[in-house]
Amino acid sequence: MTAFEPFESFGDLDEISERLQSHDPSIRRLAVIELVETSTDEAVPLLARAAGDADAGVRLQAARALETLMASTWPRRWLAF
């Protein structure tokens, strides 16, 4: 491991996106949790899509994830302007 590698590797967005398509709501909910752990801007559209999921648990997890992601990145974005 080099100094620039993350200590923990989170799933590839493509792999997580596939799990968001699962028929099992618990798998989709866990995929949402993984998305927010990536802390990438690319996760936002996937989280927004999950916020419209048929399962209420997935929708709730997506809303929480979006709130967490936005709260953690908002100050940096605001300072950039």
C-alpha cells in the first residue's frame, strides 16, 4: 500500500449500481449505504434515483445518505465560490 491508497476500499460505483437494481430491498438499502461511504459526487445521481425506490426503507436510507453526503461536502463547495 502506498501513502496515496485509501485504507479501506469501497465498492466500485458500477457494482453498487447493479445492486441498486436487485429485487431484494435489503440489498438495495445496503447499496445505498455503500454509496454514501464512497463520498464521491458520482454517487449523488444514484442516491437521487434510490430516493424514488418502491421500498420505503430504501427511500429513507437514500434520503439519509443524501443528507449526510451534502452536509459533508457543502462547506467545501461553498468556500470554492
